[in-house]
Amino acid sequence: MRHFFSRRTTLAVTAVGASAALLVACSEPAEDTATTAAETTAAENGTASTAAATGETTTITVYTSEPEEKVDEINAAFEAANPDIKVEVYRAGTGDLNARIAAEKESGSIEADVLWAADSATFETYKAAGDLAELQDVDTAGLIEEAVDADNHYVGTRIIPTVIAYNTDIIDEADAPQSWADLVDPKYAGQLVMPDPAVSGAAAFNASVWKNDEQLGEDWINTLGENQPMIAQSNGPTSQEIAGGGHPVGVVVDYLIRDLADAGSPVAAVYPTEGAPYITEPAGVFEASDNKEAAERYINFLLSEEGQQIAVEQAYLPVREDVGTPEGTPPLHEIALMTPDLQVVTDDKDAAVELFQNAMQ
Amino acid sequence: MPALPLMRVGVWLIVLGLFVTPLALVVALAAGGNQIPVLLDQGLGTAVWNSTYTTLLSALGATVVGTAIALLLDRTNARGTTVLRLFLLSPLLIPPFIGAIAWLQLFGPNQGLNRFFGTEIWNIYGADGVTFLLVLHSYPIVYVIVAAGLRSIPSDLEQAARISGAGTSTVLRTVTLPLLRPALLSAFTLTAVANLADFGIPALLGSPARFETLATMIYRFMESGTVANPLQTVSTIGVVLLFLGIASVTADHLVSRWAGSKLQDTGQALRFDLGAARWPVTIVAWVLGLAVTLGPIMGLAYRALLPAPGVPFTMDTITLDNFRRSIANPRVVEGFSNSVTLALSAAVICGVLGWIIGLLVTRTRFLGNTALTLTVLLPTALPGLIIGVGWLILGRYTGTYNTMWVILGAYVCAFTALVLQAVRAPLQGTPLAVEEAARISGAGRLWALLSTTGAMAIPAAFSGAVLVAVTAVRELTVSILLIAPGTTTLGVQVFNLQQAGNYNQASALSLMFAVVGIVALALTVRSPKVRS
């Protein structure tokens, strides 16, 4: 018989495949036992608030949309300070996190202890559905007011403003746009890029903030549309497009621009004079969690001076005034933020997304 | 109970557990509420139309290109086909969303060639770019299926035509291609169904041009939080895709009733002599082959060697840091070993399962055969995310949640169709006579089936299993919801880097495993021994 794959390699590959399958079959039950052990520990923790004293370890699971490298650093520092708690992470985009949580609810209860992602609006939804526990011992003293939820069901951990960014190879610093109003200048026609509010929750939030802003409003969005901005899927591709020079001016979250600039890309960020819309990447504890105390200790660490110091080193704006800001960034109190009525912005989001889409056609 | 019905029952039980249950869970989710009005309001109609025509065009394109390549490589005396085959198969090893990033380097606005020539040669954003990339990433699948089909075409028919004075093109047109019809149809259906579900390409190339397909629409609802019950809404889109999938598989079934022909595989395959055209054809094939395969690989390498986008490419700026950081990341190492284990296991299971199901549906007459084919092919039409949702819920009920088993199950569900489509064509072509001969010699019905026709289909099943392995090893959307600490996969690692805005390290990682994959293919692929 004539083979596409020679017979000898066929045999070899089949053998490798078969042994791999065997290996999986053998190793998997062991992993199962490990999981069961972890679950048992977790179950015991209802009564194991004294775990630290007895030397037992609690494992908490965190669902987050933080980049992996960054959450690794945080967890290493947290575990060093809290040797009785081990942190496991499931990292995915906010949409995938929501899907996983929804599917877990569909078939039982939510498996994670901490949710750390996205924006206040997402957390408001979970709060309304009764999925979040009220925080008992989270210390919000010393935090800026933008980070705090009045009902105390979640707390912001970073300030992530959306800013104007430009490619410094193509645009001179002197010519760079300084305000949202500058972006509608016809000289930026075909030069702009921004994330899609129909896909990115943060971008939808921004669209609603702009629409409800007294200075900008619907007119500004419509005029911006005349400049034909490229609509990228989300913030990641937007920052790449600016740095690559395809569209040298863009609207994007500030920390991506600092990350790229640190890596050597010719980009710079401008905090617009009218103020920047922002999200706070809140953290909260699930009602179904058996490890609420350990989970709150984790959140307290995120908010602590040490945790916020790490955030600043990771190019984020912090939620405390006493840890400074990333290099080359103005101090926190000098950055103008747009702080609209959260309720108005949330309610008007769908209309804003539609307006935005029609304007950008 | 006799052996054959027993096997049929066994196969059905496996199919019910691995295919029907997760799909039923998705349908049940969708049935929880009527989301159709919301979806229609959000542009469901346009998305269905966009998905349908890009899918049909790209499947047609992939079938034409894949078949041409199969004929060229396996049936002509063009030069250097062994190496060329490797290049031409390389798009299989690059995840589609990375392929899209690589091509953006070349044809994005103000990028690559568009910048080099100072004018816009081609703007890759839009329906044309999406179709082009879909063709590029699915023609290798067509090639593997058609190549398996070509091997079962007896050369005596072609030689007979030759002897009667037919030229190469006449033989191709009147003998080879008509005999290939079952394989072409299998390949067309499979690529159509698979492209229907592709997410990475329309997400990167379609969305910026406001071109939405069903798969990107799912993503939009998942991400934006603009609908009240996203899981139910996307499951409803999943059901729409299921209907499109059912339509295409049914069409396949109807057409294949006329396409089937029983042939005896005899002797060595014929290599067409290209004559004076040999060198021109060789050169054109190499230039095109290298352009579509090395082009994006160079794009990736360019990206991977630079520390960040926008940095000028000079000897001072290039760095191996992206490679170093990828290898040093423990999760990348873990994802690599998990993906390889999962891919090999899935390849073995899908290979055996697809082979048995292929035998059952082509070589026995039974009422449920069409339903069996349909069930195995359908998951391919669903975006990985939806298969992930089905398996996530199934995993919760079966206690396999957060283990490798749930990912393996989802892979078998998603990829068995690749093997089934690869074996169906050669199986349909085998004459009944060989089984009858075995039965006359005293073999039972099952043994007669397995030892004759079954044994002849093993090479095709193996080709299918290799397809499963290379698809699963770079797979992303199925596993993204199913991974847990310790069970991450390579595709998810690449995607996480891309999402974090780190395209350069994502490029380095994909480049490394494309190269590893090409080496692995080079070790397994041998050119068919053919006399010229």
C-alpha cells in the first residue's frame, strides 16, 4: 500500500501516541486526588478560620482579567506575606470570565472565591443578582473615593483611565492633541484608532460617558465619526496600531501605552484636559465562597500600600495617594478624571453604543 | 448479540455521551428563553449572510487550491515536492488568529508592503481579507483529504485513458477529477462547516471594517455585557449555527448519494509528465507556495525579534528576549506539555472512533447512519466557545470539571469529524467484493469488515489523526473556558499574551511552535512512493 505517511513512522507515532494516552490515564487520577484534597481543605475552612494557627493552608481561587505576568507578581508577594493562603488563578478576558461564571451558576454554584476584573458596571450586575458578598473586613480607609462602593460589595483596585495616545515618530509632541475636542480636527481624518464599544465593555462605558458629558455630548461623537477612525476590537490591538504607526493617534487605556513605551515603542500618552473616563478593576468576594475571610485578606493586600506599590511598578495608577504614580505620569490629584453619575451612564450605555456605531459607519 | 450490532450500539453510546449530550446542553440553554427578537435587532440577519457567503466562498477556494496542490505534489513530476509539501502544509500549524496578525504585518493600512510601495496595494481589512485568510488556513485540510482520496484512485483507469490517446488535461478532467468527487465533497463540507465557526480571522480582519460574522457576534455579546443573559443569547446563536451546519451536512449527504463509486485500488499511481511545462510549473508553485507560507512566517519573525511595535528593525534593536521570556514562563512550558499530551490523546481516540464510525456509515446499511454522520460533523460547525460551554456544564455534572479529561472530551467532540471526513471518501470507493471474499473464506461480518476495507482505510485514518493532532495542539477557543490551574493549553497562553497587548511575545511563541510543528511534520510526512 502507498502511504502518505511511511509505515515505520506510522508505527512510531502510534506508539508515542498510545504511550502518551497511557500516561494521561495514569497521571490523571493522581491529579483528581489532589483536587479532592484541595476541596476537602476548602470545605473544612468553614470552621478553619484558625487555619493559620494550626498551620493548615487555605486555597483561594481568583477569577481575573489581569495579565498573567502581573497577577503572578502580586500573588508571589501575597503568599510571602500570608504563608497560610495559597492562591490559584483562572485568567481570561472579562467576557470569558462572565461565561464561565454563568455556566457554573447554571450547573450549581460559582467555584471561585474572588472576582477581580473589569469595571463597576459589571460588579453592579453581579451585586444585583446576589452573587457578591458584602465585604466585612476590607479596609477602605486611605483609598480615593472613586474606588469605593457605597454598599461595600466590591472595591476598586486601580484607576485605569482612557487617554489619547500618539506615535512619537509620526506626531511631534508640540502638535499632539491635548483634549478630546482636538480629535475632531479634520487633520486627524484617517489617522485615528479606537476600541469597539460593541465588544469592549470599557469602551462602551466610555462612549456613554462622552455622550453624557456637557462639553462633548452627541455632537462630539458625530463629528469624530467624520474623521473615520479605525475601530479595533479592543484596547490591545488599538495600542499595537498606534505603536506600529498604521493609525498614529488613538484612544486607549493608559497603562498599555506605558508598557509599550517601557519596551521601546515610540508612543506617548496625553491626559485630556476635559478629563479621562476611567474604570477601577474592582475586586469582590462571591457569596458562594467558603473562604470569605481568606478572600478578604487577599483584597486587603491588593489595597495595601505594598499591593498598590506593585500596581504602580506595573504601570497602573493606584487607588491610594501615598504610593506615587508610575514614572513620567502626573501625580494622581493632577489627573483630571470624568466622574459622571454612574447610574445615568449605565442606563444610557446601549443608546451610546448605538449612537457611536451609527456615527462611525 | 452478533459482533457488528454490538459495535454499533457501543459507538452510539459513545456518540451520545461525547457529542449529543454537550450539544443538547447548549440547545437547552438556548431554549430557556426566546432571544431571537433581540438578536434580529442586533443584526443577526447580516451576520448570518456574512457567515454564509464567506464560508461558501472560502470552502470553494480551499477545495480548488487544496486539490490543485494535491494533484501537483502527488501526481506530477514537478521538482522538490517533498520540501514544498512541508511549506504548503505550514498554515495548519499557525493558529488562525496569529496568521491574521502576521498578514496584517504585510497588508495592513500603512504597514508592510503597503508602506513599502507608498500606496495602498491591498487593504486586508474586510470581507476579502477574511475570505483569503480562511482559504489559506483551510486548504491544507483539503489537501490531506484529497491526497488520501487520490491514493485510492486506480491508475489503470487513467492509463487506459492515456492509451486511448487522451492528454494530461483530458485524463484529469474526465477520469481523475470525477473519481475524486467523494473526496472533494467531504473536503468541501468539512472546510465549510469549520470556517463557519472560525473566530480569530473575522475577529482581527473583519471587525475593524464593521464586518460581523456569527462567531464574532457571539464574542461581542459575551464581552460587551449589552444583553441581559449573554449565555442564553450566545447559545441561541449556537443553535442558528447548528441549523446552518445541519443544512450543509444534509446537502453533503444528498449529493454524495450520486457521487459514490466503487473502485478497486490497484497498482502504483500515475505521475503525469508535465513535459515542457515542468520547470515553469515548478517555479510558479514554489514562488506561490513560499509567498503564502514564508510570508507570514517572516512577518512573525520580524515581530518576534523586535522588543515592541514601532521600534525600527536594526541589528542594535533586535533581541531574542521574546523567545527567552516565552521559554522561561512556567505556564508556557506547562501549556506546551498539556497541549501535546491532549493533542496526541485526542488524535488516537479520534482516529479510532472516526475510523470505526466511517466503516459503519459507509459499509453497512442502517437507518441511523445519516444521523450518526450528522452528529459527528455538527460540533465542527460550532465555535469552540460554545462547545466549551456545553462541556463546561457536562463537566460539572460528571465531576471532570477542572481536569484534563473535560478538555480531552471536548477535543474528541470537536475534532472526530476531521478523521471521519478523511476516511469516508476512500471507504466509499472500496468495492464490496473484498469483504465478500473474506466472508466466503469464513470470516464473521465484523472481522470481514475490519480486516479488509477497514485495514485499507487505516492510512486515511492516520492522515485524519495527524490533522487532529496539529489542530488540537494550537487550539484556543474550546479550551479557554475549560482550563484550570495546571491544565492550561498552549493556544490559551498565546491568546493571553495577545490580549495583554504583547503581540511580539505572542509572535515569538507561535513562531517557535510553528517551527516545532514543521519539524514534526517533516519527520512523519513522506512523499508517496510513486513511479514516474
